[in-house]
Amino acid sequence: MRFQLSLRRLNAVFSAGTVRGTASSAAMRLVQFCHRGGEGGVRVGVEQAEGQGVIDLKAFDPSMPSTMRQFLEMGQEGMDCAKRALSSGQHMVAWSDIRLLSPVTGPEKVVCVGMNYKDHCLEQNAPIPEEPIIFSKFPSSITGPSDDILLPEESQEVDWEVELAFVIGRKGKHIKEDEALSYVAGFTVANDVSARDWQMKRNGKQWLLGKTFDTFCPLGPALVSTAALKDVHNLGIRCLVNGATVQDSNTNQMIFRTEKLIAWVSQFVTLCPGDVFLTGTPPGVGVFRNPPVYLKRGDVVECQIDEIGSIRNTVM
């Protein structure tokens, strides 16, 4: 309930702008949810303004799929339906009757970017990368915006990382940088939870295992279209642990922006609807504090990005 109230307050300050060349020209906030009673399974919805509720797209049009990935695979047809549903105001479900899920579940890829904030490089005396540093998380690490983060028995050094994430809306390979934003379905908030012992000391210092434990990728609360954001590369980004601010920066500190990341990664792999990108974290992570600070059972981690929203996860 506290999460829903926080989300409603955030909705009151969300603003809409216009950006050309996006996958959808409409300002929308898409969500994936389930009814609290469990009936109906997973649904895709579009948020009504000012926290009024969510339009259930499958109730509005029974031909609509149940998952966000399937919805994105429909392309413009799905987006057009979402716009019609939003305009109609019909089949609205109250926030109190639903549980938000991750905006995307079961993507083909979760692409992550390391060392992508100038101020994060400075805090560890690391050089500014000359090209994107790419790694990945398994899709099974994804969890919802208010779900628990599970501390694995295998790690004693679990850390937080607030990140701007985006989701691919259409298939592409060798995408040009000046066309890249047209491949983005929307942006969301991520926590790239990291087991530093496994990332930095074990597994040959390969990052994958330390990044991909179950529940190590909370996402949410919504998939926010580019048109609903004034400037995605100039947004405040913060992480709070038990109410205390531990990370506080701006996406203008990103070294490689959305367009560059899409163009770079699409040289190597075909990007598909639903693919998730995590774009790097600002300074303030626990491992570089003196002494280092790690998450413990009962901690509450809240990741916030202006105009997009917040996710709030309890460590269990």
C-alpha cells in the first residue's frame, strides 16, 4: 500500500514532452500487472493520468496479448490499441486492486553497461572508457518493483546500483545512432543488485555470476515512452537505503547515451522487442565506501528516477 501511495504522489509530478523519432509518438506509461485476487493472470495496461488507475488492455480488446513482450512484438498495432484504450477511459482497474509486475518479464536479453557514469568512474579512480563495457544478467534475475530481493547464502557482499533502463520495441541489427531512439519502447527504473565477492573476487572476476542471482534485477514501475519525458539524458537519479540517500546524480553523467548503446550492441546481436538494457550506475555504491557497506536482511532499497518513478524492494 505504501508503494502504491508513493507511486500516486510521483504521478502527480510526471510531465510530458515531445521527442521525434521514437517507437511511439504518444506519451504513455505502460505496465504489466496481475489482479490481487489472482484472476486473469498477467495483463498489460496503460496508466490513466494523475494516478486514477490502469486500463486493462485485454479487457478493452480481447485480441490483445497478456504479456508486455508479446504486446511489443505486435509493433504499432499494439501501440495504437493502447492509445485508443487510454482515450476511451474504459475498463479501468483501481491501483488497490492490482499488483504491479516488472514492466517486462522473460525478455530474450538483459544487456548491461559497466562504468557508464563519469562520476562513478571518478569515485573509483578509474579511467573513462573509450567504448561501452557490456555484460549481461540472465532474464531469470528480473523481479517486480515491490518484490523482495533475496540474499543468497553464497554471498556476503550484496550491493545496490540504481540504473536507468530501457526496453527495445522493435527488431533491428546494425542500427544507426541517429535512428536508435525509434527502436525504444520506453524507459524504466532498475536496480542492478550485485554480489561484489562473486563479481570482483570469484569466477575469474567475470561479472556474470555476481550480477545474476535470482531477484537481482528489480524493474519498474512502468515503461515510460520517450515522448512522456522532457529529456531522458537529464533526469535526477537516486538510491535510498532505509530512507538514507546513498546515490544522487543525474543521467547527464552518462558517458554513452541510449542511442550510442543501441548502435554499439546491435553490431554484435540482433535486438528484439522486449530486450532490456541497464545503462550503468552513478557513484555511491556500497563497495567503494570506507568501510564498505553491504545490504542485510530487512533493509529497504528505493531507486528513483525523476519523471519515471520509483521501485522499492525489501531485502530478505
